Amino acid sequence: PMVGTGVGGGICHHMWPPLLLPLTIVSLGMGLPLAQPTAQKTRLTLDPPWSTVFRGESVTLTCSTSHPSGRRFTWYRNHKPFRSTEKNNLRIKYTQEEDAGRYQCKASDSERSDPVQLTISENWLILQVPYYGVFEGDPLCLRCYGWKGAKVSGIRYYRDGVDVTPSHVNSELSIKQARTRDSGKYHCTGSMRTTVMFTEVNSPPASISVQESYTSIEAQQVQDHPEDSGTPRCQIAAEDPPCDPLPKCWKDPPPLVFVALRQRIPEQKDPLPPNFQ
């Protein structure tokens, strides 16, 4: 996929974020039971992948699961169910003001998805930002978009009131690798024909928060059975980010599979024996 080099006018390709696979637990020790699987959480995606669209535009919601066939899907708006379907997608053909809200979905045998905010606008100009969370190192794309695709000229981008417009820019602002310093409140300005004349228009602000993503490794004393008292185990725990770690800005990496390995090692008085790994 093509993304702008650094900050510039790259083309932001709309690509589906792949479904993250559930955690797999593998037991290598004799007599150690496998962890019981929990209900898989569905993932809700939007197409186009913006949190704000104009009234009258089309939006498709997709409820992703590992095995979507043969299931019913329940759709929620502002925490209340409003539709049940056999298909895992729901199209809002002509969005209206009442379609705005926090959306979730749920398959018949899964947990409800994390919420996704959809805003319906009637402004002349909007700054479209991704509906999903953005993490350090991910591409970030923003689009300055005129009413129903109207032409906008002289576009400028601002972060916290400071002009961050690159030397060559079009309707899209692309950051190849986002950093936490890219967080802030963005808006764009441009000249467009509103009624019978061209005028300078400002978009409403849109907040971007670039999150850190890290993994912690720690040793814990766990007991799977009474005879296992005090046996050290190696536990890898990924910190839960504020937002879902979806692939960002139409980057298309391969899906990730996390495997936690747990192996019995000799008991020793030292809580961290030399052969502990």
C-alpha cells in the first residue's frame, strides 16, 4: 500500500484491518492443564474508515469473527440493540443525523465488540480521522474533505493551533510513522464555494491520540496443583491499550499469533534460579 513519505501528500488506501487471532496457550509440562478458552470478542470495522462522514453518505459496518457463517449478528447503537441480521455486515445507505452514535456488534456465541464512534456532519468542511486507535510507528492519515466531495483549494493543516502543513500537500495529510508528539487537536482550513462565492472555511477540530504499545515480562509464583507450590513460571503480559491495536492507516501487515509457552522447571529456594528463562 502507498503511504506518503514522512509528512506529505501520500495516498491513503482504504484497507480492512485483519482480524487479530486469539491468544493460544501451549502447555509443555506434564500434568499442566491448558487454559480454558474464553468467548472470542468480535471486531467492528467501518468502511470508509473515518469516524466522521457527511449526512447522506454511505457507511458499511462489518462484524468480524473467525467463523462468521451460520451465526446471527446483533447490532447496537449507544448500547441498545437495534437490528439483528444473518449477514456480518450492515450498510447505512444514506446516513442521517440519528445514525450518529457509538456502535457495537455481537455474534451469537461471542462477546460484544469494542465501541466505534460514528459522527454525522453537515458542516461545509470536515477533517476525517481514523475511527480506530493509533499507535507509535503506525502510519496516520487524515483527510480534509469538502461537503459531498466539493473541491477545496489552499488546504492548511493545524495541530493545537500550529500550522503543520507540509510543502507539498493535497486533501490528505499522511504521516509515515506516527509518534506520541503527533497527538493533539487537529483541524484544517481551505477555500471552497459555499453558496455563490468562494470563502475560507474551517473544519471542526478532531482529536488524535498516538498511544504507546509495549509488552511487560514478569515472573510470578503460580500454583496449578497443590504439588506445584512455588514453582516459578514465565509470564508474558501485553498491556491493554486504551483502544484496539488495529492495523493503522491502511497498512497491511500479516496477522499476529501470540503463543505463551509454559514449562515446568526444577524448584529451587532462589525465586529466580540461574536456569530460569
